[in-house]
Amino acid sequence: MQLLGVGPLELLFIAVIAVIVLGPKGMVSGAREAGKAIRKIIHSPIWHEVVDTSREIREFPRKLAREAGIEKDLEDLRRSTRGKLGEINRSHHPKISPVNKAEGDQENTEQSQQENEK
């Protein structure tokens, strides 16, 4: 899980550095101030504009397809390629089973016996 491109280990590292720099009492007031700042940002009109713009950008390809009338063609193409990709993955990824030394030796002796019989 990542939050804004920061993984759990990075968050832990940041928390440890914050405790070292601010101290335990400073952590409480620092977290309170950070919470207030985040709340101001989220409730600001600029934040709402950013969220609306990002939603429009994500929906833009669908809107273009709808307006061009190729939505059904795109869905048919997705459906047909979905099955083909599964077939390709199954055919190009051979199943390799691990062989321990005893099984490998046994298979080698069986192969040499078959070659000798020929």
C-alpha cells in the first residue's frame, strides 16, 4: 500500500525522524497543526477545482468514445482481447516443477535406461 507514493517503510522512517526532531510532546502539537493545515486545504475551493479537473481528465477518453459512437466497438475489442491474452499467458508460461536431487537422479537413470533400450 502506498500513500502519495510513500510506502509503509518510508512512513515509519519519517515518523522516527519526527520523534527525534520534535520529541514526544512536539509530535502531538505538530500532528495537530498538520491536521488543521490538511483540513484547510481539503475544504478550500482550489482543492475542489483540482479534484473536478482530475475527474474530467480521467473521464475524457470515455467521453470522446461516446461522442464518436465507437463505445460498442471498443467494448467488443476489450472482450475479444481479454480471452486472447489469457490464452497467450497460458501457452507461453510453461509449468516448471521443482526437482529435488533424489528425483533428478531418478529421472536421469530412467532416461539413460530408455536410451540404452533403443
